[in-house]
Amino acid sequence: MFDSAFWLTIGAILALLVLSGFFSGSETALTASSRAKLRAQADKGSRGAAQALRLTEDSEKLIGSVLLGNNLVNILAASLATALFTRLFGDSGVALATLVMTLLVLIFAEVLPKTYAITNPESAAARVSAPIRLVVLLLAPLVHAVRLLVQAILRLFGVRTDPYGAVLSYHEEIAGTLALGHYEGAVDKADRDRLLGALDLGHRTVEEVMLHRSQIETVNIDAPIAEIIAQCVNSSHTRLPAWKDDPENIVGVIHSRDLMRDVHRLVVDAGGDFNAVAGLDLMAVAREPYFVPETTPLDEQMRQFLHQKRHFALVIDEYGALLGLVPLEDILEEIVGDIEDEHDEDMPDPILRLPDGTIQVDGAMTIRDLNRAMDWLLPDDEANTVAGLVIHEAQMIPEAGQIFRFKGFRFEVVERAENRLTRLRIRPV
């Protein structure tokens, strides 16, 4: 009974269990490893990491090859065990072989190798990349045939697959990691907001962060020179757009430093007579205005600011009409939060917190700022401001006193001025 065939079968089963564990652990290591960490290791010269990185580029091909190999060795091991136990115990050996192989495969071919691989997936992936690459090459024709068959079956049910498409974009993957890290307490809220702000720049446009034209401080270039000088000196801004004939007809940008330099020159040349500033040519002092379309992404606009050495741009729509102004500082604030200097006026908290848990905000407050301040997840796809969100959901311009419930929140219109919702109260439902 215990002849050479018996021991050869036992050895073959054990070898197949080792192969099964190798396939299981390799699958876990290669799918759980971070491509960013593998890239970092590959850049440092790790050939295994570079090979693992190439393997994970086609995840469907990789997983198909590993699963095919794993199923082959598992089925073969189970068949050999069934034959062996049937020889030893007769018909009852089938049930016994099933029980024994289930325990052996579960412990030594599934749980143990996968637990080991998940503890340090990048290192494990680098070590197994060479043999797995060989397996992928050998099984490639069969895996390709299986892939075509699966796609054909799915197509019958109207499902289209993209084997080369990422399940999650890098943006979503990083954002999800940050959200999970914050939830688990490993990432600070401020750090999360800064990193997410930097990630979101490419997905947001200047229209979303611009200062509306009604809030821009401008200079009438036809006003008396003395008044313009006083306005520029007393303004909290160093650069003021200048208009002629119509407030939306911006003809230049006056920098207070350029203005004071010319004023100083004229006054000195006139022997200290300030009246000499009447001969100042403001158009010669003003710099050319910089216009950008409303659809410009924030990351591209920041690059343009740095390249052109400018600090703000005037935002226009497709018809060339002035919409607002976007400073470089406002784009940076999307990443680092509010930036204040000694000339900024102290502003009250834009969020008034009431005893019952309700907050009161200005309707012009952006949804992004509200989400950051309250750690909420109100959508900003259809509207930039809180008032815009209420109008979009209500499909009308509400009256003061009207109450709406949507997105898990209760919105109450407190004040309305003409067609603008100027004050709202919000409370989670």
C-alpha cells in the first residue's frame, strides 16, 4: 500500500499546495501593492519593483494568469488526493479527501500566504515578479482566449468592458486614501484640505473662485488725479483695474508702486509742488490688463501667473463681458486656506452658529468653503454658492421664509434682496 506511487502522490500533492500558496500570495501582493510605492522603489534601482510595476499595468491579464495557474494546481491536487484516499479507504475516501484538502488549501494555500503578502505587499510583489512574469508569458494565449470568451458572454448581456481602463483614477485613489486617513485619525483635517485642494485645482475653473465684478475695487481713469492717488494710497490692494466710460470697460491696471514713482518724480521736478501731479499721464502709468476666459482650470491659470509674473487676471465670458477678477492669492488659498497680511481688514466669521445646531451663512458663500469649514459633503457640481445650490434644487428663486430639504440638510431662506438669496440657515437633518 505504501509503495513508491503512494509517496510520489504525497509529494506531488505537497508540491501543488506550495504552488497554490505561491499563486495566492502573489495575487494578493501584486493587487494590494501601491503603484506609487513600486514606482519609488523602481526609481531607486529595484528591478523586482520595476517588473512588478509592468505586470500590474494590465491587471486583467495578470489576475487571469494567476487565477488560471491557481485553479489548475488546486484541481490537480484535489484529484490526486481523491485518488489516494479512495485507494486507502475505499468510497468513503472521497469525503475524507474533500475535508482534508479543504483544510490544507484554506490554511496553507490561502490564509497563510495571503496574510504574509498583505503585511508588506510591495516587497512581496518585487520578489515574486520574476516567476509570475514567466507564468503570465506561458499562459498568455490561454488567458487571451478566456478573456475573449468572457467579453463575448458579457456583451450578450449588454456589458462592455475596458481591460485597460483603471478602476479608479489616481485622483480618486489619493482622495479616498486621504479621506480614510482622516477618518481613522492618521491625517489632520488641515493637511487633508491642503492636499485635496492641490489635487482639485485641475478640476476647478477660475469662475468658481473669482471675485464677482460687483465686488471689485476699480479706478475711474477720468477722475481727478488727486482723487485717484488718494484712492490708490488708501486702498488695501496694490493693483487696481482702471476703467474708462463704463465700469466694465477695463483699459489698464494701476500699480500703486508705479503710480507713486511717477508722482514722486513729478513733485521733485516741480520743486515740491504737489500740483504738478496734474500733468500725470495715467495711461502711461497703467499696465496692460490681463484677461482670461471663465473656463480656465485653476492649475493652468496658476502656471500662467507664475510664467507671466502676474498677480491677478480679469475674467471674461465667451462674449468678452467682464465677469470678475481672480488673484493668484485666491488660487493659493484654495490649497493653504486663508492668507492674511497686515493690510487685510479683520472680517467676522462668515458662519454664524446658532444654539440649535443650525448655521447661518451669506448666500454668496461658496459651497467649497462651507464644506471645508463644517466638514460637510454638499455637492458643488451644479452650483458654486450656497444660494445657487438652493435655487438649483428648488428650480425657482425662493421667497424669504421658504424651507427646503435635500442632500440630507434643511435649508431656510432668511433674507432675499431682489433676485439674490442673501442669507440662509442650514441644519443637517
